[in-house]
Amino acid sequence: MWLAGCTPPAPAPHALPFDPLPAVGEEATAPLADDAGDGTERLARWVPPYAPRLAAEVHVTGGVLGPIVLRPGDCPARRAGDCACDDDLMLVGSTGGVLTAFDVDGNPRWEYACGTAGAGPSAAPAAEPVFLRCGDGAVVALDPGDGHERWRVARSARDGLVGAFEWSPWAGMLFAGDDGLVALHRSGAVAWTWPEPGPFPGRPALSGRVVVFAGLDRIVRGYDAGTGEELWRRWVVGGVEGGVLELENGDVVVATLYGHVHAFGMPDGVPRWETTVGTLARGSPVEGTDGTILVGLMDGALVGLAPEDGAVAWGLGVPAPILAAPLVVERIDAGGGPDAGAAGERAGVVIADRDGYLAEVSYRARGAGGASAPVPPEELWRFNVGLPIEARPTLEGASLLVGLEDGRVVRIVPGEPQCGDGE
């Protein structure tokens, strides 16, 4: 165990345990597993009639401008009322620099104070520590049971800019951007650093052996995840604030503040396509359950792009700017709306906007409907939480968790829960 405040020595370089391990000189062709550790494999569902309601709320000191991180437990069974799991842990970071851990009933379990403004946890599996980024750039590992500090690595933060970071179970590393870049082993040992300053506000993505960062300097960079060697860099039209999306096929996508979406092939960063969708895409694009690339825009729109060439498949105007990445949800097609009752015909996504509204959008899934006429996306329900929503909502069972600038975390239940098979 490393003492708090001390930087542990860097271990000798070693091969990263990617799964599957690509053959020498070959690109991994198998679909990549979700390495975010955010519980997306346990999506619960809800069905009509939709009657969104405020189910509960908790309070913390300071505003909640980042996403709520749900740390999944073993979950032998879901609770029938809300599809939650009793051993899940809800991690809430605040602008006051405090991370608070709650159980699923909203009871505080423990707190950790960064000692500086800002605290942002990262998603990680239950076997790992709770990883936290403080406002001064420090990276901290905490015991998930009681919040005890296991180690803390100091990092500089230029002008208060502290980028998001990403835990990769494949590599057993944390990748973080701030005044440069750093990769940390799970022990807190520094694997490598990249000293070139650059504003990297969004989360990176790991595709095979390449970790990809994008920043406000309009450059997307690929690095060797094991050594930190810069492998390539590509210019894009506008700065990237929301971070990098890794597709199931291993390619990566970024959306820029100028409304351009770029796709790059891995591992060499070869440009695949570029599409103009509007203005000011602040949040990261996401990949829908059907493969559609979904982008929320500050000019009040949600667009769906074809992953092969970036062609705009559909667009939906919304009343207010979308500040954060959309949240993909699993849908049950039953009653009301186009293609109702046809399994797999519709895909779903939840968006949040600056006017404080949550809404679920249903759209025709790729490949559904054959050559029939296009069916426009439709809004299934809408609910206002009273304040602008800055960060992507979090799905917990059949509830949506939303953090607000007044320090509240609200639990919204959109409709009748469907808990699946208890997976």
C-alpha cells in the first residue's frame, strides 16, 4: 500500500493484458467488450403507460455537475419495485470537493474530502478501488467499503482544467488528461506520462493497444497504451469537449464544438468519414443498441448517424440545448407509436437539456422495416427536474439518477419497471 501523498515508483514496462490479445502486427477483429465498468450490461426497462415521477432525492454539499457513478454489486436479484440491487453503491462528486457514497436507498455510507474544489469519480468494477479525480488534478484510490484513502498521486492542473479519466480493466490502468497525460497502474504507480500540455476535458477511449485522447486544441491523438509513445495525431474541425467514443468495431468517433463528427479507424487513426451535423456538440457521441451513432447538439437537436459513412439517418429538434451525452436505454416495444409490438424494431435513448427536461426518444432501429418509408423518431415522455442538467443521467435499475447544481440528486422513474431476468 502506498502512503498518501507519495508518488510510488514506476514499474518496469510490461505487456498489457488485453483480451483478446491481438497477434503481432494484426488488429483485433473481435467486438470489443464494454470496459467502462458502468453496469450497462444490467439495463432495466420500463413500459407504457409512461408516467414519469420524482421518486426520491438526496442532498450533498456543493453542486453536482458531473454524472452520478453507479458501482454495481453482485446483484443476485433485483428489487421488484425499482429493479435496483441492494449492494450497489452510488457515488456523487460535488463542486465542493467531496465524494459521497450512498446506498440504493439514499443513505450515506461514507464521504471523502479532496481538500480542493471539485471531485469526480470514475466508473470501475467492484473488484477495483473507487477512483477519484480531485479539482487540483490529484488522482485518488479509495476503499469502496469505508472510503479510506489507499493512495493519492499528485498531478498539476493548468488553469484549473482537470480532464475526465478512464479506467480500463483490460489494461489494469487509469488514463487521465490534465496538463499533459498520465497512465497509472491500479497500485498508483505511474506507468508513463506525456509532458506536452494540452486541454483534454473529455474522457479518452482505449481501442486495442491504442488509447485515444481529444482536446480543445482541435487534435485527436493516439498513444501506445503501454509506453505512452505518440503513434499519430489528426486535426479535426473544432475543439473536442465531450471526449472520445469507441465503437464496437474498435473505431473511434469524436464530435466537435463546431458541429463536426469525425470517425477514425484503429489502430492507425485513418480518417473514415466526416459529417457536419449542426453547431456546438458539447457531450460525447454514443453508440445506440442498434449501432446508430447518436449526437446531442447545443442548437437543440438530436441526430442519428450511420456508423459506416456518417450519413445523417434522422434528426429530431428539441426545445433546448443538449449539454451532455445521451443515455442509451433498452426498449420493450408495446403499445402506442410506430412499430409497436415488433421486437427489435425500435431503439431508445434518453436526453437531458438545459431547461431541465429529461425525455426518452424512440427511433426505428437500423435494418428494421426493410425498404418501407422512413419513420421519424418520436418522443415518448418528458419530465422537468427544475434546473439545467449538465451531465448525462445515470441508469440505476429502472430509475434515472440526475445531479443538479443545487446539490440535489433526484431519482426519476419513467414508467412501469421491467426487471428482466435478474441478470
